[in-house]
Amino acid sequence: MTDTKATKGFDFFKILRKNIQKLKPYRCARDDYQTGVLLDANENLYGPPASLGNSGDIPDLKHYPDPHQATLKKLYGQWRKVNPDQIFVGVGSDEAIDMLIRMVCIPGKDNILICPPTYGMYKVSAAVNDVGLVKVPLTEDFQIQ
């Protein structure tokens, strides 16, 4: 696992559920091989169908992208002046919210706090993960009541 101290004085690893702390990171074939078609990873040996033509506009669809998004994190880190190890890249905020709740909250025991009106996915992810929801209403000028 990489360094979990994203900011001084805060260790994200300490708030993870104990079973999550014990996990070993998944290693995919791309961790060991940078070139070639990985049939065991369901990569396509033949590329896009011929019916799409032979245009240079067709991206290389026969390979999965880098599962660690190393190039993206490096470039974004340089732009924002942040360590790439401190960057999470997900498939939209829904995935990030769900993953955070699953990693940190104990189902049937923990709660998350929301301040309505807010993004509806917090409520959905809490329900899916059997995590309670505490609502703290906001005033008309969006201050905590």
C-alpha cells in the first residue's frame, strides 16, 4: 500500500474498517505486463470490428486502460501541485461515495451525516451499504441549523 498520510496529522488508513486494512491490493495482469494482448484479461486480440472501417479515428480498443491511471494522476498532480499518490480517480462521484462508505462505515452500526438539500447518491449509497443516515438541515442561506 502507498503512503496513506495525505495531509499532516491525518492517516486515512486508521479510519478504514479492520477487514479493509487487512486486504492485499489486487494485482492485475497489467501490473506485470505492459505490452501484448492479455487474453486472460478478456482483451481483444483482433481490435475493433472491420465494419467500423480502418479509420485512424478509432481508438485502440483491444486493451484495457491502465488500471492505476498512472499517467493521468502524474499529469493532474503536476498541474495541481499534488502528489499523485494522493489522487483518487473514479468513474464519477457515485463510485467515490459508495467506495468511501464501504471502506470506512461498518454496516448496521455506523451513520453518515448529510445536510439537505444535497446530492441524492449519499442516501442511496448509505441504504445499499446498510449505513444509517443523519440529516442536519440547512437554513435558507445554507447555514447549518
